Amino acid sequence: MNKFLNIQVIKKGTFFFSKNRFILFIALALCFVCISCNQDDNGVKVKNSDNQWPMSGGPDGSWKLNTALQVPTKWSVRNNQNIKWKKALPEGGQSGIAVWDKKIFFTINPPLDTPPYAELKANYEYAKQEYDSIYNVTFNTLLKNKTLAFSKVLLAKENALKIWEVFLASNKNYAQLSGKKKNTAYNRLLKQNEKGKAFTEASEDLVAFVNVSSKDAISSFKKQNDALALINTKGLSADIELYCLNADTGDILWTRPVKGSLPSDYNYGFSDSTTPCPITDGQHVWVINASGGMACFSMVGDLIWDRTWMPTVGGPFNKQFDSVLYKDWILNVEPSEENDITRVKVWNYLHGFNKFTGERLWVTKAAITHYNTPVLGETAEGKPAIMIGRGGPHKVPERPVGLSLISLDEKNVGDALWNWEPEAPNKISGYGALNTQHWDKNKVSWIYKCEKNLTVDSQTGKLIDQKPLNVVDQYIYDEQEQKYILKEGVKLKNSENEFHCNMATSKYTFYMVMHQPFFARHNIETGKNEHLELPREINPDGSFVWKTPQKNDGLNSRGQLHSNDKRVLGDGFQRIFLGSPVMINNYIYFTNALGMVYVIDANAEKFDSTALVAVNDLGKKGETWTVNSLSFANGHIYHRTLKEIICIGY
């Protein structure tokens, strides 16, 4: 950004400079401006962002912060321990929290005027009970009369059931399953297998025959279905709402709508319209609506500019990219422009926008997938750059699978300094871009299919090394002995080591394991892999709940259930996308879906109980859900759940 030295003309007699003193004054002033320019332009850190949290990854977008301030490591919302304030929210959201001085910014989905879930459920259960009673009376009457038409429909259902049961009994894979997995397999086979489809069709034909035989049955059946439809009503909106709160009290200062283009489900476990964190530089606040919108406001809520675009449709919709501010550019992930004939229409790219006007200034040639979270940094030559990746499940279209280091230097902004792709075949999908793409001046890590950690030279884009991830030393908590027991050389397969979210240091790659309550540490130098088992919950007496999976209600602060994704109600380590972890000094803060915040010592010599600094809660047991990253500013941690936003501090 250009700097100007403003010199006012001083009236004669008011003040007097000798010629030499005036020249000296100008020289000193210019020297000061040059020093200021050099300081402002140094690195990728947002100007004047000390003790602030201007965007998703903090002052420099790395999700890492070194500070001399006292940082909270232990707290409890349930017990009101080290909680400064809480503010209930009318609807859920997933964005991080931007902080600048006395103001915090975040987004929520537009509140909906629907009854509480408990009321809807009670209405449905009453309607179902009424219908079941009428159905049984009607069915028994038909059975007693034994009409030819009814007997034919009933026999068809009984025969279809027998064939279906024989198939299930002969299916070895199904027979070996138990519990939840067996129920899941049953429902899947019912929909996909021809015998299952035939049984479903025959059952529906019988129900339809009984219903049309009684006006009361038809009426009560409709009431039951209407009540069920209300329970299953999804929250759906293309727009979101920006909130500005007082950072010291939680009082709402103002709210503003931010328009989007493509409606998105509320509180989906992998992302929704509110996923990106707002951005602020203390002068303005910018909001990215992942459903296709962007807006700039003053710090008091005046709209400066806004724009909309259409996100990619029909491909993977899980949006893990997050907010990035570099100098006067807002970076966002979008498809190419309509009139762009040089880029692939179904691919996404990193775009740079003028933060003052919203004008698009540049677009990368290299693509980026929705699953990837780009990270700012500096090259070994001290040049600003950002790392992006491609790849992931569900046939992400962007190619080639791999990494690109994108220049943010004004001379070649948007150009790839290098491109890298793994040697492994990736014709269909490819894995690895599910990362928050951490890197430093020497290296970047790439986790391939939960099997290998590949290290790439961030100066050249050449592969340095690759080491396996699936042979692990696990610290397992023994409840009888009440201590960790080390199991060495455990061999893991596929989903047993699938990762949620990641953090990288100079020596280690850290990640949270999906499906199992483990935190992982991979030594990129030696290849040693370690897993530390985590408690799943906290009992009222402060002791931990181990092994037993937990649940949450999925409700917002008004008791509404606006997500139909049942995975939201999972055990905290279920298949969803958690927020990126944050590293403050040598502590890493991981948050699971149930609001358990695990504080890990990144420098722990052993990855045992000494590495687990604290386990904190963000709300009541069974009533808390979250998938966002925390923020730290002015000595406080700011976090949020589906129900409320929380300020944590001593």
C-alpha cells in the first residue's frame, strides 16, 4: 500500500525552519515513513494485529501464535470455571471468531420460526399412536373378512418377507455384523438389494390397501406423515447473518445479513454457508458466505460493498477453505468467472479481491479443492506465498491431485512457484487435500490415504521422504489400573487411522483420529508414530469417561433441530469435519464435535499422560455440538457451539 507524506503550508510568522533544519526534518520524516513501510510490509502478518485475531488462522493465518500473555488452558462451561461470559445464539453457525480490540465477529444461519423439537416429536408420537390404533383395527377387520383382494396383498408381503429373510441369513458379511453396524447394513441392503426393494414395495402395498379401506385410516395416516415432515424440516438458506458483539461483555452491538446464491443445509456436519471466519483489520470487517456471497462493512456495520457468485454445483460441496487476508487482498475459493475460457468450469481456484472495492484482481491457474484449507507463509527467500492442495474423496474434479505453492509477491501474484503430485495413481479421486495445508520455509507434509506421510521440499516442490503412518505405538488408558499402558507396533487398517484435522510443527505432524478417540503424533524425521487415547467425556465429579461413545442432542438454544444429518448426533469422533486446531505457544487446542477441548503439549518428550495438559468442556453433557476453531485475543479464548458463544479467561 502506498504511503504519502502530507506537509501542510505554515503561515509566515507562525513557525520558522532554517533551510538546513527543514531539509533535516524532511529526511527524518521520510526515513520514518520508510521504516514504517518496511515494518508494514514485513511478512504475512496483518498490520497492527498483535493481541488480535483478524481471520481464521490468527494474525498471520497459520493457526499458530506465540504470545507473552497468559493463555487459558483449563476451564469448564458446566461449572462456570474461568468463563468470562456466555451469549446464547438464536441459531447455529460454524464460523471462527474474528477479534479486534473490543469487538468480535462471527456468523450464524438465519433464525427460523419453528416449534421446539420436543413439541414436534410429541405431536408426531401422538399422531403415530392414533394411526397405529386405527390401522390395527382396520387390518384385523380385513383379516376377519378374508376378501380375495386383501388376501392376495397380504400373501405377497409374507412371501417377500420370507425371501428377504432367507437372503439375510445367507449373507455372511451381514450375519457377522452386530449392533449399530448391522442396523446400518440392513437399511442399506433394504434400499439397494432387489429382494429388499421387493419386500419394501410389498409392505407399502399392504399399508396402502389397509388405508384406502378406512376414511379414518387415510386421515390419521396423513396426520402422521405431516407431523413427521415437520420433524424432518431442514434449515435451508443461501443467506447468513454477521454478528458483532462487545468482546468484554458479549452484548450484541449490531447484526447484518450477507446474501448468498445457493441454499445450503443448516448445521451440516461437514460445512454450511457459515463455514468461513469473518476477517477484520480494525478498520473494516469482511464476510465470506460459502453459499456464494461476500460483503464488506465498516466497524459500525455500514455496508461498503457486496457481491455474489454461484458456487460449483453437483460436485463435492464440503467447503473447508477459510478466510485469508493478505495486505489489501481478500483471498477466496471460487469457480472461474463466466467469461473465463482458460480455466475449467467445474474446478475451483484461489481468487484475490481488492478489500476496499470487492474488485477481482487475480486468479490462480492452479486449481484447489473445497476440502483444502490454504495457509499463508513465507518462502526461504522471504517472499509471501500460500500453499494450496487438490484431491480427496467423492471424485473431486480438480487436477492434478497434489500441491501448489502460490506466489503472493506483486510481481508474479497468483502464479505457481511449483506444482507437485504424488506418484500413486489418482485417476478417480486421490487423497491428501483434506488438510489444513501447513508448511514452513523448508517443507510441507501430505497425508496420503491415512497410510503415509509424504514430505515435500517447499523450496523446490520435490519429494523429500515418505514414511508409513499405520504402524503405531498406542498409549491406551487402562480403567482398572487407572493409567496409560503402552502397546507397541500396533498395525492399523484404513479407517482405524483416518484423520480429522491436523497441525504441523518443525518436527511433527499432529492429527485427531476419526472414529476412535485418539490423538496422533508423527515424527517426520524418524517416522515414529504415536497415538494417545483421549477421554470421551467428563463426569460431574470431574473424572473422565473412557471408551464409551457419547451423544449430543443436536439442538440449538431454542430447542430446535434444524439438521437432518444424523451424523451430527455422533460421539464426537464421528465422520464429520472438525475445526482446525490452534497452536498457542507450545500448546495445541483440539476441539471435537461434542465440545471437548483437548490441550496437548506439542513439546512433550513422551506422548503419554504428560502430553495431555487439560480436557475442557464447552457446555452441558449431551447438549453440546461444535465444528469451529477457537480464537485467542487480548488474553481471552473465544469459542462457540451450536447454542452459544463463549469468552474464556482467568
